[in-house]
Amino acid sequence: MDRQFAFRVEGAKYGVGFGSALAIAISYTNNHSILWAIIDGILGWIYVIFFALFRS
């Protein structure tokens, strides 16, 4: 059980990092603003999903 739990925690950690990086890349490509890229990077997956639903 301990190994399975550790794997899930690591997976969640990498998922948050990838979501933030993806949000920063999308935001900077569209807005050309470092400030908005930082804000959207903090929001992470929320911004990525919003962009996919409403901006595409």
C-alpha cells in the first residue's frame, strides 16, 4: 500500500508542474505578456481547460 500511495503523490506533483508550464506557454503565446503568463501559470490546469473550452 505504501508504494502505491507514493506513486500517486508523485504523479500529482508532476501533473501540477506540467499544467502550470502548459498554461504559461499558452498564455504567453496568446497575450505576449509575462505578467499574464505568471498569473495563468499559478492557475495551471484551470486556465488550460478554460482556454480549450472557450478560446479554441
